[in-house]
Amino acid sequence: MWRRVASLSSSVSSSFLAQTASRLNTWESLTTGIAQQAKGVIAPKEKTPFITFVLGGPGSGKGTQCIKIVETFGFAHLSAGDLLRREIASKSADGAMILNTIKEGKIVPSQVTVKLIQKEMELSYNHKFLIDGFPRTEENRVSFERILSEWQSQIGVEPNVVLFFDCPEEEMVKRVLNRNEGRVDDNLETIKKRLTVFQALSLPVINYYSEKGKLYTIKAIGTEDEIFEQVRPIFAAFEQTVG
Ligand SMILES: Nc1ncnc2c1ncn2[C@@H]1O[C@H](COP(=O)(O)OP(=O)(O)O)[C@@H](O)[C@H]1O
Ligand SMILES: Nc1ccn([C@H]2C[C@H](O)[C@@H](COP(=O)(O)OP(=O)(O)O)O2)c(=O)n1
Ligand SMILES: [Mg+2]
């Protein structure tokens, strides 16, 4: 259901979307219900999307911990950085602009990134999303909320959980310089710029979610497994309700 409702054009008004979503919900449960009754089985309930933002400075271990969350809790992992790198590799119209922005340690315009994330969510059959490296600016946050508000009848405008991997700069620099994934931004010059951007533009987003009571801060120092032991209880607590 998530996929069908979300696939509706974002240019359509929210009230129309809400009505259509409600109609689709009713129609789908009705038709599914009839078919399932005929087979003598109970129709599964539609699942409400569950959105987690994964934030933290460059090299704080977001991607590494997302892999563990996927393995343990079955989320879909959407890395904003990976989606942007895929655009560069596919030589799309925005590819050159994205490459230059990433090399400079700056943030790609929100409409580009949000469009990529939205597309991935629409294509997913999963209802549990880990959105890694996003939102990195207030502009990112507001652009995404605008999309979510169009799906309001389904999920509301806020993420369910925001994880913040809190890591000392010295450690982040060490990790990024050892990352060895051939990334154009894994060099000392770019990392320094990225850390300045993180302080100036990303920390306000983290503070925003802290004030909203959505933030879970993880001390991102220690082994990968030790850090995951701080992450695990957060998702375990939601497991019953999320499905
Ligand atoms: N707890 C850890 N201790 C040491 N190195 C780590 C740890 N977690 C991740 N790394 C390594 O640090 C680098 C950056 O991790 P990554 O998950 O890509 O961070 P991010 O996505 O936040 O930039 C990778 O090479 C990764 O293998
Ligand atoms: N919301 C985002 C996420 C990433 N980007 C760009 C700018 C970032 O420096 C690069 C790389 O992001 P990525 O999340 O892969 O980086 P780290 O894993 O934190 O090292 O992509 C962006 O412009 N906007
Ligand atoms: Mg990453």
C-alpha cells in the first residue's frame, strides 16, 4: 500500500492525495478481504511506514551501522550519498554538478536529493526506511517534510526516529582517510571543509530533532559491535509496533 499511495504524483494537492489514499486503502482492504475470505485466511493489515534519519559527521560510522540495522531489523537502507554517487556514475544531467559539489565538501541542492530519496521510497516494498546522511541542512529537512506532508494521511510529517552518531573530529578524520573506497571526497582538504559544513549546517538539524524529543545519540567510539549494542535497544523497543 505504501508503494501505491506514495507513487501518486507529488504535484497533486494534499487533500486530493488524502482522499485518494483513503479510497485506495478502503478498496484494497475490501478486495483483499474478499479474496482472503474466499481462501479462508485472514488478510494482513497494511503497515504504516516507519522512517529513521541517520545523522552524524563524515566517518562517524553511519553506513557501517546501517548495514547492521538492515541485517538485524530488516530495514531498507537509503544512503543519500550513495544515491548521489549513482547519479554521477550514470552521467545524468545533474551528474557534473553533484560531483563538483561533493568534491568541494558542500551540500547538493535539496530538490535533487529529495527527488532521489522519494523515488527509492516509492519503489520499495519495505515500509521501514533508514535514510542515511539526510537531512544534512535545514533546507533538506524542510524539503523532505513538504513531501511527507503530501502523504500526511499515511505517516505525518516527522520521522519516527533520528539517530545521531556522535564522534570526535580526530577519529572521523582518521576513519575517512583510511576508508579506501576510492571516493573523491576522502582527502584531507575535502574532509576539513565537510567538518565545517557539518558544524554550521547539520548540527542545527540535529538540535531541532533533539528539541522535538526524536533524537537518539550514540557514542560512536569503540568497536563496530560495541556501537551496535547502543543502537540495538532503540529498534528493539519499536519492533512490536513497527512490524
Ligand atoms: N567503530 C569503528 N571503528 C573504527 N572504524 C570504523 C568504525 N565504524 C566504521 N569504521 C570505518 O570508518 C570508515 C567510515 O565509516 P562509514 O560507515 O563509511 O561512516 P559514514 O557513513 O558515517 O561516513 C569506514 O572505513 C569504516 O569501515
Ligand atoms: N543530504 C545529502 C547527503 C550527501 N550529500 C553529498 C555531500 C556529502 O559530502 C557527500 C557524501 O555523503 P555521504 O553521506 O555518502 O558521506 P559520509 O558517509 O558521511 O562520509 O554527498 C549531500 O549533498 N546531501
Ligand atoms: Mg556513509
